[in-house]
Amino acid sequence: MTPSLLIEQVIYWLQHTKNKMKDLNYDHSLYYSLKEKHKSLEIKDFKTKNILGIQFITDHNYKKNQFTIEILYHYQQEILELSFYKEISNESKYISKISIPKIFPMILESNYIQKDHDLSIQSTPHFINERTVNQLLKKSYHLPIIILYKNKKCLVNPFILNQELYGMCHIIVIPTNREVNYVQINYPNHEKEKIFYEKSFLQTLIQHIRYYMLQENEFYSFSELQQFELLQSYQDDALSSVEVQELFLNEIKNIENNIIDLQKEYQNKKDILEKLTNINQEYHHLLKQYDESPIITIHQDNYKEYQDFIFSIIHKTLMNLSPDDTYRKRDLLKSIERKHQL
């Protein structure tokens, strides 16, 4: 069995089942999703667990229940997990019979499923004589083997038992003339268990096999695989301890560089302040020498504006000079005015 053959069988079943999806147009992708009224199909390749998952759900139908089929294919072990669930609403008017979906026998009894050594997975028990069984049991099998002895009849109905444990174990019926009041289970690890007849014997056998399967195997549901996938995406985005440490050290380095830059900027501003202070002191000293002659500093970008402004001050000063002012001051101001006009 390969993933493509498995999906092909599922698509074929969906096209011929009573729950047929009208808009089903599979594009051979390992990531496919389709939702219709009361039905949904999802095919997804779960890379975190190396599993191909197929899920088909019918819900909110007139029976007020939900039926889920899940098929998981493990790439590495090349094994299949087949499961189905039925959730019955409190509003349901009746409880329909729960039966194995037809897709399961289609898969398990196809030519693509390998035999478990000499035993095939089948929907009916194996009827084999005791000598042949003894030869078979010398080999190792992947699934448990339940051996029922039939003297007129078995302790439990082998067909019902096979239906309940279909695909989880092999049911072998051995004709015998002896009275045997137990059932023998041979496990893949070569352990043997004899279970003697008791009340509700069928359920006892079913529980033994299911308990063994749960203990010896790691099963996932489709939703669990989705959660693993989501968790893995979070972990991929998360930083490792080494990356966090590196980021922290880089941040410290950036802070240290910022401190150095601020110190340089502070020193530059301090130098500018000191320079301005010295210039101011020189201006102050000049002002003391020329109390009546203010000194103005002019920025070169605004020289024309300041020039016009100074000329207006000079002109007003000349107009307001009294005759008794010294010749030197008047001559100096007129000289400046003439230079400006030139």
C-alpha cells in the first residue's frame, strides 16, 4: 500500500457511497480540503509525525449525529490506522446501528495489504486444523491471535468476535473433540494467555485485545496530529536558548554603543558650550571697552537681512546725533553708511 493508492481508494469510495460529495474534484495533492453541506473531507501530510492523514465527517444531518472516519498512514513503518467515531446528539430521535464503514474492508482486503506472514486480514475467522495451527504459531506475527476451540460450538460466536476486532487481531477456529473452557491469545511478543470462560466473555476478549493494542502502540487522532503540527510551527518560530543569549548579548552591545555615542555627543556639545562661553566672555570684554557701541554677531545665511537692519540703526543714529557729539563717532558711522551704499 502506498499513499497514492490509499487516497485513490478513499476517493473511489466517496464517489460511490450514499454520502457522496458532489463537488469532489481531487487534485492529487497531499493537502486537500473540501466542505459541503453536512460533509467534509480533509487530506493532510503531517510532516511532524511523518503520517498521512485522511478524515471524512458527516454531521448535523437529519439523524442529529456525527460520523467520523479517520485513516492514518505511517510512512516509515508502512502501517495503517483505521478508526471511526459516532457522536449521537441528545436531539436524535433514534440510535442507528453502528457498523464498520465499507471503506475499511475495501482497504484491508485489497491486494495492496500484505499478509501477516501466512494469515491474511479478513472479515471472517480462519478455520484451521490444530496441526496446521501449531506450525503457524512457530512464526512471529504482527497482530495478536485468538484461538477458539470448537466442540459443536465455540465459547463465543467467532463471527461476531471477528467483526468486533476486525483488523486488530486474527481469529482462528480449531475443530476439536475435547471440551475446552478457555480461549488462548498468542501475542506478537510470544506471550500466551489463557482466558477462561466467564460472564460477558465476548466483551472480556475484546477488552484484552484493545488494552494490548493501546499499550503496545502509539495511536493518534486527526485532531491530535493537527495540534502537533500547530505546536511545531510555534516551536519553529521560537528562539533557542543560544539564540536568546546571542540576542541578549547583541542588545547589550547596542546599548553600550548607544552610550558611547551619547557620551561623544555630550562631549561635542560641551566643547561647543565652552567655545560659546569663551566667545561670550570676549564679547562681554569688548562691550565693557565700548559701552556706547554694541557689538552684533551675524549669521552668514541671514547676512543681507542683518545688513539692512544695521544700516537702519546707523541711519537713525546719524539723524539723532547732537552737534556736540565727537567728530570721531559721526565720521565712523558715515563711513559705514557709505560702504553699505557702495
